[in-house]
Amino acid sequence: MKSSCTSMILFDFILLLSYDCWVTFANIHATSSVLDDHYDDNLFLDCLSMHSDNASSISEVIYTKNHSSYSSVLNFSIQNFRFSTPNTPKPHVIVTPSDVSQVQAAIKCSQKHGLEVRIRSGGHDFEGLSFVSEVPFVIIDLLNLSEISVDAEEQTAWVQAGATLGQLYYRIAEKSKNLGFPGGLCPTVGAGGHISGGGYGVMLRKFGLAADNIVDAHLIDAKGRFLDRKSMGEDLFWAIRGGGGASFGVIVAWKVRLVTVPSTVTRFLVTRSLDQNATEIIHKWQYVAHKFHEDLFIEVTLSRVNAMMVAIFSSVFLGGVDRLLPMMQESFPELGLTKEDCTEMSWIESVQNLAGFEKGQSLDFLLDRDSQSNGVVVNGTTKAFFKGKADYVKEPIPVNAFEGIYDKFYEEEGQIAFMVLVPYGGKMSEISESETPYPHRAGNIYHIFYGVFWGEDGASQGHIDWLRRLYSYMTPYVSKNPRAAYINNRDLDVGTNNQGYTSVEQASVWGNKYFKNNFKRLVHVKTMVDPHDFFRNEQSIPPLIDNLRISCPESTCSPSPPSETTPLLREDSNGFPSSYSFQ
């Protein structure tokens, strides 16, 4: 372990290097917009061929604007049509690497030719930051890096970043009916982005977030080095598990810890209208949902159905119905749950059901990365015009405050909108705020996910404004100082970086909302691993590159740089790193 003196000397050295270099990088970003229409793509393509192990193979995964498949490849993973309009900036080149060396070549050549990189695994970024930039850019689309290798005996799995959650769940169930993974509900979400932002699902009260169940990772850094947990060091490994991986490099694979699930789980979906005392039932839910046994998860979705407000209580219980009903009668009798409301099924069938499919339908849809189901609202779709926001609640919202929420939903723009109330407690309250960058742990009784859909570009501003009004109305009832947010429910309304240089102080406006005190440590890690800010976007972690100092306990802010002993990649038949030689 480094002494405090050694750490400070090392940090000051990096600081000086960064200060000398940031002007160059800021100038690239500030002036690159004028190059957009005049940039010669051939220079970039020649560079890729030069730095690829196989020039002929890399040509098969490159799409320029002149390529006949350019538009279909670009649009295939776009989930939010707000970022698929004629006015949306388009990449000069899309690279869909089939092996890690092609990722390394894309990074090297993007740096050489002054292009930003956007990294896409599933395309679900709420603000399109994985595939849109205002300056000349390249998309590294990881959809071909989608191999999954499950070790049921070790209870782990390697999953490449381009694989979807649905594919991961399917492959786990192939190997064992009693293993699962505590990730999200939407089957088409990419594993790379989901886990790097935290990633919650219906088992969060039992097992925590997806990011809480990671044991290793493979990442390509700004120097093009292939790093695993050992070679990247514990600080960078900490940062990518909830801090948003796109700030630090290209995550190409995760090693996940699988969790034990029972042979039988129980699902119910119960709808209550306002005439059926929905408000009073929600009010009671606020007091008990975070205190339930950790096997029980009940979330509430508020939405408007046929001009009527309803509350949909959706649950997964890790056990049978005979155990669930007495538990509900004791702790939440107000819902009036009956045996007829419940369906017993396997864990993988519950994954299918949560995504909007009936028990008994083929599980093969989980393998379809173009599925329309979003796993959030009944009959919802991932592909539409959409805006989302998030909040955290620490005290129950008063009963009378719900009337104001309903009034908003009765407005024209609230016709296809929702609020999902996700209960916390259980394992989420046991994990320290600083264990990973995701800080929203003990003290939060539930998380609110707001969303609104619409059908055409011309209606966008009206619906976005509507959601902002609802969000504003909720101000007195949610977390404060800061009003917390969740990076996987990305929201540029909470603050953005500049196109050029962004100070830590400016970035902290949004950074503190996502990460609270962990933002400081993320800045220090960024400064060590990417001091020139190559991996950047509107809400990427900035490096500390001027004389600004931020206070941070040494125990949590003394990052070690990745090992200078760079592993050279050796791949197995699945394209996974299997052995390394060192130079």
C-alpha cells in the first residue's frame, strides 16, 4: 500500500501532466464540429486496417455512411426514437467488432484522427449518449461481442458486453433451473451498460444490484490495453461497477456471480383503481414494502388506463404461494391478495412473464435482441419516443399529494405515462454507500422511475415539458441536498458537461446527484486512468486537470494506476481471453 506522501506525489505528477495536455484535447473537441462534413473517412479506415490483426476481417465490421447497411445497423439498436430523426447527428463510422483486437484498433484510430467514441451495447441509454454526439464521432457497437459462458458448478458466468439480459438469463437457465442473476426486467438491455450503471431488478432486496454481483471484468483502456480485475486494480474495478463504464474505457466482458433461486417462485399482478381504494393501498405500501421479507418484492406502477388512474401491484416472491399468502395477510392485507391472483412458475418463467409474455410461451424470445417488450409497463414497448427521470423517496408521500399526481396524468400528455415505485430495504440497506459508486442504499424506502411515451417527433417538446412539470411537483416529497438521480435512468436535465473542457465543479452538479460523495473518488480514478479525457460524453466523469482540489478521504481516494505490465490477448474458440503473455 502506498504511503500518503507517495500517493500525493504521484497524483500531483498526473495533475501536472493533465494540465499540460488538457488544452490540446479541449481544442480538439471545441474545433472538431467544423470538421464534420469535411472529414475523410478513408483516413480512419486505413488506420483500422493498419492496426488490425486481420485487415480483411475488420473490413466486414465497418460501416460508413456510404455502406448499404449503414442505416439498418445504426437504427437496429436505437430504442428511443427521439434520437432517430433526420436532425440527429450520425456517426462517421460504425464499428461492430467481433473480437477485442478490433476494439483496440478503433480506440487507437479514433484518438489518432480526433474522433470521439460512443460505446453501445444495447442502445437503451435514455438520452442516446451511447450512439449520438454533437462532434464527429465513431460508434463502437458491441452487439457481436455477445458470447456467454456459464459455469454452474462455480456459480459464475462470463458475459460479453454486447449480450442482452434476456440472453444471459436464458443461458443461465439452460445450465441450471436453480441459478439466476439479479439484473433488470427488460430482456433487450445490453449487459455492458446495465451493469456499469448499477442495474436493479426484482431480486434487489435479496441480492442487491447487478453491479453488486460482479467478480471480474475485461476492459480496454484509453491506451488500448486489455485489462482484467488484477491488472486494472481495485480502484478502477470499483469505478466501473456503478460509475458508468463509458467514462473509463470499453468494457468488453463481465464475470458475474450467479445467485441461488428456488425451483418455484410466485408471480402476481393485481390492479386497483381509485374506486377500489388504490390511493390508500399505495399509502400503506409505502410503510411496509421496504420492510417485507427479502424474498418478497412488490413494485407499484401508476398509470392511466381508459381515462382512469390505476395502481398495478406487480410481484415476484422467491417461494411458493402457500408461504406467500400468510405473509401478505400479516403484513399487507389491504391489497386483498387471493390464491387465484397468484401463479407459481420457475424463475426463468418469471423473467418471461415480467417481460410481458404468458407462462407457457416459448422462452426463445429472450434470445431476440429486437424484441419490443420493455418489461416496465403492461403492453409497453422499448421502441418509441420516450423521456425518463428518476427520484428516491426517504419518507412516505402524504395521501393528499397523490391527488396532484393524478391531476398531471389526466392532462393530455399523460395518456401514455407511468410512475414505477420500486421498493428498497433488505440487502440494499445492508450494503455501504461507498461499496460501489451506486450510493442509494440505506435510508431510501423506494425509487421512482418516471416515463412518458409518444408517437411522433412533433409532439416531443410537449411531452418532455409534461414530465418536467410532474417532476417539479414531486420536489417536496423526494430526496434533497442533493435531489438524487440514477445514471441508468439517465437525465440530462440534471446537468451536463461542456463540449470542451468541463471543470470538476461544473460536473459535480449532476455527478453528486448520481453518485453523492462517491463522485469525488470517481474523479480521482478518472484522473489516473484517462487523464486526457478521451472517453467522454455529456455526463462522463471528468479528470481533475486544473488546480481545483476536492477533499476526499485518503482511504477511498488513492487510486492505483492500472498495471504497466500489459497483457497480450490470447483468445479461445469463443473469442474470450483464455491466457496472456506479458511484456
